[in-house]
Amino acid sequence: MAERILMIDDDDRLAGMVSDYLGGAGFRLTVAGTARAGEALLKRESFDAVILDLMLPDGDGLDVCRRLRGASDVPILMLTARGEPMDRVIGLEVGADDYLAKPFEPRELQARLRAILRRRAAPQRSEILRFGRLEIDKGARGVRVDGEDKPLTSYQYTLLLTLAERAGRVLTREALMDLMKGEKLEAFDRSVDIHISRIRAAIEDDPKRPKRIVTVRGTGYVFARDQDR
């Protein structure tokens, strides 16, 4: 069954081009020209992913992203004319799974969209990994601390699981991206670091002094197995 994608963007020409390209690739695309229309559609219908423009006529895409992430774990690909590194960082911090700057090649949009959909749909055995007070439920793709659910994006969950399944092993950013079968990072893009900070905010007692996901300076990260947490 074709994946349903919601595109929230007021650029009719761009939306038409994306609709033709993704339609030819087997996706079912619905377009909303405003934040209000897009959010209303998401309340009424089910979508497999959202392509969200940062600049909308009736609101800021970052605010829309925050609201969507607060209500749903639907994968979000942020699409915008702003290509500065800090804009990308902010987009990831508010819950976007990926970020693509305009102008872009339709093939890259499709590749990034398929990547976030694969991460969401990846089959997992019904198994719970326990590390002290932290539980990672592979069957439900959920994370709990002291029994309390900790919402993470699909990307962040997969990143945490990738680290946890290799507890005690130092992983570089490049190794993490390779293990997750994600897109290669651009030279200035610190998206792994941003997602790690979001994971720490969810699972650490003090995210500024993490004990579970530890930075190995100049190398990468290690998931500490033997912690009270």
C-alpha cells in the first residue's frame, strides 16, 4: 500500500512538482497550503510522514513542528529556503527527523523521505532492553524511565537503540550514521549531536552531566552499561 505523505507548503509550483515526482515514485501526496489546514488534516486523517515548510503564510513552521511533535510521532521532514546551519539545528531541536534546504533535487527529497520511513517501519522483535531505570521496548518502539514514557522521534529512538545494543563500545558519528543507514552528513551538519542532546534531555537526570550516553572527546559517543539509571 502506498505511503501517505502530507506536504504543508504554500508554494503551489513546488507542491505540484513534488506531487508529480513522488506520485511517480509510488507515494500518495496531499498538499495543504497553510499551517491551519495542515494541522486540521492531521487531526482527521492518518499520514505516514509530513513534509513541512518552515515559512508559512499563517505561522512559523517551527511552531507547527513543536505542536505536531507534542501530539504525534509522525516523521517530519522540514523543507525550507533557509539553509543556514543554525536553522537546521533549530529544526532538529524542535523535533524534525530530517531537514532539506531549497532548492533541492527531487531525488534527494525522495531518498530522505524513504530513509525516515524505513526507520519508522523497521521490524523489531518483541523485546525490552533494561539498563537500570531505563527501558527500551523494541516491540513498541518506546522508551521509559521509571515506567514513564519518554517521547522521542523515530530517528532519536533508532539512534538510542543503536547505541544501547552496542553498550560499552565507542561509536563515531560516521559509524552511527552507517549503522542507521542514514544519509551522509554534510561537513557543517551536527545533526547526530543535536539528536543526542534531545535523547539526553529525555533519559538523563542531568542532561548537562550525562551518565548514560557519554561523549568521548574527539571520537564520538558510548552508551554506558553499568549505571544506576
